[in-house]
Amino acid sequence: MKIETEAVLLRIHIGEADKYKGKPLYKKIVEILRENHIAGATVLRGILGFGKSTRIHAASILDLSEDLPIIVEVVENEDKIKAVLPMIEPLIENGLITMEKVKVLKYSAKGD
């Protein structure tokens, strides 16, 4: 189904080692998004990065990191994002949250 609409892209930058009650933080974030009927989320693992601490996190044989960069991306309407953010923000002790306007050109699933 072809849809053109305005939405926002929420990006949550955290580390792979970040936890919430012993569980990977990115999994907890995705659970919150799903429970709140957000259209979808994607978790991406980076191969190299650094944040506010300026410590390099890398995925290489010589420098194996157990704390690779993780990005959770969500595209949804702004009201739904603003409603779920207060549930997510307190969980982020070290990280970055950004939001930007995007134009959705197509959103479909098999069978649409």
C-alpha cells in the first residue's frame, strides 16, 4: 500500500552492554514500543563508534568490544512517539535520543 504522510524518526543510541534488570536495554525498549502499539522498530548494531566518553567501541579481531554501539530506530507519528518517550527516557543512563521529521513514502507488509 502506498502512503505518503509526515512522521518522525526516533533514534536511540545506547551501548550493547547497557542493561535493564539484567536484560539488554535495547530489548526492553523494543518491548515498550511493541506494548504501546508503535508501528515498528529496528535495532542496529554498529561496528565502530564513540560517544560522550570518547571511548572507542569497535568490532574487530584485534579490539573486540563487548559494548558495541546500538541504535534503535522507530518511525511513527509524532503524538505516539511523544506518548512513549516518558517510558523510555528514564531507562537511558548513557546514550543519546534524537527525533527528526521524515516523510513516509511507503509502509506495507506482505499481503497489503
